[in-house]
Amino acid sequence: KISKMITLDKAVTARLNTQGLNFEILVDCEKAIELKQGKQIPLDDVVASGLDIFKDVRKGEHASEHDLKRIFNTEDKSDVIKKIIRDGEIQLTKEYRDRLREEKKLKIINLIHRNSINPANNLPHPVTRIQAALEEAKIKIDEFKNAEDQVKDIVDKIRYILPIKFEVRELEIRIPAKYAGKSYSILKQYGTILKDEWQNDGSLLAVLEIAAGLQTELFDKLNSLAHGEVQSRIVRVK
């Protein structure tokens, strides 16, 4: 019998349908997902019903030993359970879905903030303003779809609230010798270095391709390091 200590928010069904047969186990949602993703998790922390393998969890009907051996070619139930988790589907709790959705939403907001600007002032929109626009437009986030794949559709839906322009800039940046070494690693963090020329005096002349929304943040960091001695100009806008 299934333990009465299992609660619905902790125990969910992992299910594998193969060769016309159904195999189900009760698992901890988050631990099972971690195992599915390749993390090393002790099986005792994952399964909520011991080594019981069912053909129907709700009815409490166990899978037959004969079917298990024939389908999975092993008598080791631990191996079967791992295969069900890795190859099957894991039911997600509402709590886990909500967390996935919130994480995806924050990533989407960050992508818009870092890669776009307000065409009215050529500055990135504040994160709080983007978040408010998503709420006002009642945007639904797909917790299973990549954040990058959702950005375009979402931006199209919030443009009437928030004017947004995606722009890539090539910047020519001159950095004095005493700050050049440390500044170089900062440049690499923020974009693609298209050209770097070390001058005779040790200073650095670089051309950086960068998302327009990151320009202010980059210059804040460079000027903090170089005390305002960095020179720059926009070479090209894409």
C-alpha cells in the first residue's frame, strides 16, 4: 500500500508508456526532475513508494514481475525506476510549475532589459517598467518554452504600452594603459570584441559589438574602474 504520509504536493506520478504497457511510480517532483536532468540523487530521496512499480498508481495495481523483466530486461527494480524517471513523463506540482514560470519570466524581463532600448531616449527600460508592462498586457509565460524563443512574441504584445527597439552597436573604446588589462576582461563580459589594438603607450583601442541595452551598464563599470578616463564613440548601429 502507498504510505499515508505522502502528500499530493510532495508525491507525483512518473509514468512511462512503452510497448503498449504503462509503468508508474510515485516520486518527489523536484528530486525526480533533478535525477532526470542527470544529477546524482540517491533513489531513496526520489521515490515515495519504495521500489513499488505500478501499472496504475490510482488503483494501486502493481506491474507484473513478468512484464518488468520482459520490457526492461532486468530484475533490478532500481534500474527500472531510474529508466521510468529518465525516459518517462513526470507530473509537476502546481508549486513547481509556478516557480518555473516565475524563473522564466524573470529571464525574459532580463533579456528585454539587456538587449533593447527605449527609442525615445536610447536608454534601456528599467526592469520594473518591463515587469509592469507584462502585467498590464496580461502576458502568459510558457514555463516549458525557452525564454529566448518567447521574447519576440512578448515584445510584440507590449509595444503599445512600452516602446521598444532592439539595437546592436559597435563601439570604439580607448582605455588608458594603467586600466587596460582589467578593462579587457570587462569588455569580454559585455559583448564581442571585433578588434583589439594595443598601442605603443600600453593603452587599448578596442571595437566592441554590444546590445544597446548594455551600453550604459558597461560604461558605468569601465568608468568606475578607470575614473572617467575611458573614451568612446559609436561606430555603427545595426
